[in-house]
Amino acid sequence: MIDRCIFNKSRNFSFNGVKHDSLFSIDNLEINDSAVNSFLKIGYVPGNLTLFKDVELTSAVTDNINLNNVFENLPKYEHRNSTLKDILMQSVGDWFEHNKDQIVPLSGGMDSRIILAALCELTDAKNIQTYTFGVPGAYDYDIPNKISQKFGTRHTNFKAEDTKYTVDGLVRAAIESDGNTEVFHPLVLNRVVDHYGTDATYWSGFAGDLVGGAFGSKISGENPKQQLIKYEKRGIHLLDGAIEDNTLYPYISNGEKMSNYVSANEACFWANHVERYTGHHIFRNDISVVAPLVDMRLLKFFFTLPVKERENKKFFNEAFSTIFSDVFKFPTADYGYKYSKSSILEPFHKIKFYYSALGWRLIPSFFTHPNSAYIDMQHAINVRSDVRECVDTLIADLAERKLVDNERMFFLLSEHRKGQQNFTKDIINLASLEVILKAAKL
């Protein structure tokens, strides 16, 4: 069953010819300076490298998969809604186990509600546990609550403001995600796992946007690696002028396994950002996470669409909103009521968004921005005691290692604390680097 899915719940690492199921099960790890530069330059380690010497990711989910070979062994699909539904239901059915709790995270987007709708065709909604993480008043919080109430799932809300940030909690998040990215956002899943346990099946709409075609325009240009770096380093400034972009090129994967099916830019984005950044956030070591939207059969269906049909998720959005029309009676965070039978409400939806966003800009303590998903880390670094304490402790400990330019690091923190500039990403990356080194017992 696993070989039908482009992603699975496990990652394997090779160290001195020996395979390990998780990064931090390896003893005597040593820092890889080149990988540290990548981490601090773009926020994660791309390709197959890790932050540690001689340790590589050997089963980077699609590493040993050539889509040409896989697709040759799958039937040719007619691009019809009925065929798409059949494939999705086969994928969901492959992973569904009646004797396990079914956990579905719901956001304001499209992918999670597609998973929920498919599961509701296999079991009663009352047998499904859904949850929402976020900020009351935001799309990713309010829309899922309306969907869960309508369908009758057993729903739990995890308010972002109630998440407690501790160094120990961050270390746990690093260990369970194999420490390849910042760990402040992955920490929120600690609460989810503590609530539902480790024996359940955790469903994810992971990468639905990419499969459908939304990321084709994320990076563009003649040099995919340069365009990827340009995209990733937005808001990251620590190494400006110190490390040239082209020094990262050897470590970035081209995503050759997807040749002939997507553009070079999209293949590069998938192999690095999706696999080595997003994938580490979603696929934890302590739970079983399944992602039916990246089933190989679905990939063949969408990757063989005419380019115009896949562009901007045209076929994906139109087909699924028709197949599962009940869950699309509600607006989506990205498209409002565009794919709902209640499209007449779209002007009112836009007006509400405009005034809510304006209110947040003028009085952020009173209004919630509709697109808020996590706590406002920019301000939390300064004013929220638990986040501030974690940052201060971790930055101070990192400084003791003399691994980075301490003067530059403390300058960025000072300027951020003064409100002079926004260095949130740099501060979180630096603090996360120290967390990962603690997880490695260094």
C-alpha cells in the first residue's frame, strides 16, 4: 500500500552505511557547516542533506521513484469527474481502518474538506474526529467549525493563544519532525498528539495544491535553483552579503524524478520546499499520517491533464467542488464562495474580509485578520513571555557555540525588539537551530 503513495509516514537516514529510522537515533552527530548556511539562508536544508556531517536522507519519500516507471504500470485515466472520484475513494479506502480513530485536521482551505467528504462516504461523520488549530475570527478557525457542525463530526478547537512554548516542547517537535526546519510552528502538533494519542490514523490534505497545479507559478525563470532561493529567503536577512546564493546550488535537488510531467521550476519546488520543509512539519515520527491526495494514481490523473486544465488548479477546484458539493457550500479561505452554489454571497464575503483586515491593521488588539493561522510571532517574540523566554534562552545558548556571527545575530534581535525592523524569520530560524542541536545532544 505504501508504494502507491508518494509520501509515507517514515524517513530513513544513512550514516556510515547504516540506515536509521529517525535522525536523532544516530549517535555522535557532528554539525555540517554548509548545511547550517542553507538552514539560515532559506529556513531549511534542501535536497538530501541534513544539518549533520555524513548523514543523508535516503528515502526522501520520492527519492527512488521515477514517475515514468510508476505511471507506465498504471492505467490510462479519462479526465472525468467520475474517474477522479473513483481514484480518490480507492486511495482513501486503502488507508481507512474501521478499528482506528480517524483524525482529520480542518482548515479553511479545499484539501482538508475533500478528505473529510471522502471519509464520510466510508463511515458516519460521528465516527470522525476533526480538529482546528488557529485564531478565533480567522477563516482557518471559523470555517472549519461551521463545516464540523454541519456534518456532525466530533470536533476539537486548539486555540493558538493557548499553546505553551517551552524549550522542552520545541526539542520534542524537533525530534518528531527530524529537525530540518524551524520548530516553532511544528510545536503545535504536540498538543494534537497529546490529545488524540499515537494509535489513531491522522489524515492530511498535504500537497493537494501542488498536485492540482497551484504551485506552478511559485517560482519562475531560467534558473530553478536561483528562483527557489529567491522565493525561500524572503524576510530572511542574517546572511545577506555573507553567503552567496550560488553556494547553495550543489545541495538543491532538481527534482529529476518528475521530469516530463511538470516544469523544471515546479519539480525543484516540490523536491525541496515540499519534501524538505512542509513534509517535515506534517509527517511526524510519533504518529501515522496518511496523505491520499498524493496517491500515485491521483498524480498520474492530474499530471497528464492538458496544461491549461491543471494551471491554477482549474480542473482540481472545479471537479472536487462538484463531486463534494456539500462541503463546498461553505466559503474557502482562498476562493471565498467562488466554488459554492452560494456564489451570490461572494461580494459580501469580500466586503467582510476588507473591513476585518482594515480593522486588524488599525487596532490589532481588537480585530483578527481573516488570514491569521498562528500566533503573531513577530510580536510574540517581544511581548509574549513564554516565546520571549524561549528565544532569549536559545539565542544565548547558540551564541556560546560561536557557530554564527554573534554580533550580527544580536543586532537583528535588538532591532526587532525595538520595533525598527521585522526579523521574525531570522530569529525563529536561529532559535530553532539551537533547539535542533539540543535534540542532537550537542
